[in-house]
Amino acid sequence: MNSMTQGLFDFSGKTVIVTGAASGLGREIARAFCDAGAHLVLADINAGGLASVAAALEKKTTRMLAVLTDVSKQAQVNAMVEKAISVTGTINALVHCAGIGGRAPAEDYPMELWDKVMAVNADGTFLCAQAVGCVMRKQVGGGAIVIVSSVGGVVGKPGSVAYQVGKAIEIQLAKSLGVEWAAEGVRVNSIAPGLFMTDTIKAELQLEPTMNDSLIKNLPLRRGGELSEIVGAALYLASDASSYVTGTVLPVDGGILAA
């Protein structure tokens, strides 16, 4: 392996923002970028979880900021981005994992829940990408934005209409922004995870125990993903290894979209 290939996934000296870093896939992705040498900016609305992740990682990286952020609030997103710029003067990558669920039958879906889910998953994704994109478009070398969406943004699923629609918007944002900002060196891509056993999914399965059996039955790999199995896609799309990739969606789904 030559030196250029070895350095593809080296984030030493680079500033990486990870939103939704307090738990689940975001926490796992933050750990991976820490191991890759990145200066980390961790953002989440969960103060306790954010502090816990920051405490676990702060000894492994030379610079790290933990910023309490509600991604649905533009002022808070802009403040988080300003703090991220202060680390090294640039933002090399954003991995946007922040998101929420919200289950109810479509015919009874409360507008309050719809608005909440869309505010975080759709508006929050756009606000974070917009704020970071404005920085990256002006800096030498551009940057990479990775939006962690879901296979739910590609296929339907009963009982979570706002989540499905919000995730579809995230995927389309990656496509639209990836095309619009490509000439300025800003690559925007999305990851579509399938079934991963996060705390959120475990809580849903406790409320709907039969849901797990039906999900696993339809998976070609016949199992849910381990959290560690998401990090390769995130590192790839945020790194120079994917320098000719923009506006795409990468499924990490146990084969469900191919079935």
C-alpha cells in the first residue's frame, strides 16, 4: 500500500463536525473520526449524553468541542458552526446524524408530531448543511458533507410517515446540494442505514415486539447491523477516498434495498 493510499482515511489536523453525537450511530461515528485523528466538534441536544461522549473521547484527540445544539434552531446551528471554525479556521467535514423518530398511524398522525419530526429531520438537516456549506464554499479545498438518512427515505413503512418523508428530504438535499456546490469543491452525499440496533430502535421494539421479526425476516443478511458497521461508509464519504463522489446515496442496509 503506497503512502497516498494509506493517508486517504487520515483526518489528522482536520476539523470534523458530528451532529447527533450523543448516542447511537452518531456516537459511533464520532469515535471513528477520533481514532482517525480528527479535531472533533460534537453537537447534540442531549446534554448528558453529549458530556459523556466528550469525556470518553477528549483524551484521544488534541482538540475537541462539545456544543449543545438544537439543529432545528438556525441561531444555534450558526453558533455551533462559528465555534467549529475557531478550532482550526476551517471545517473539513460535516457528518450530520441528528434526527428523531415518531410513530403513529398515518390517519391519526398528530400535526404536532409531524412538525416536530420535520423540524429536526428536514429543517435541521438543511440548516446544518447550509451553514457548513457556506463556510466550505469559501475555503481552499472545499469540504465534504455526509447526511445520515435512512432506507426509510427510499421505501415506505407503516406507522412513521413523517420520519419517512423527512428522510426522503434528507436524501434529496444531498443530491441537490451535491450538484449545486460541486464546482466549488463541496461534496454532499448521504448514507441510508437500514436496521441498526440503536437505543431508539430498541425502545420501538419494546413497544412493538413483533416488528423485529418482520424486519429481520426481510433482510438478506438476516440480522441487524452492528453500530460499528456504519463507520466505514462515513469515513469513506468524508474522506479524499470519495473525491469523485457527490450527490449520491450509499445504502448500508444488510441488502434490504436490493431484495
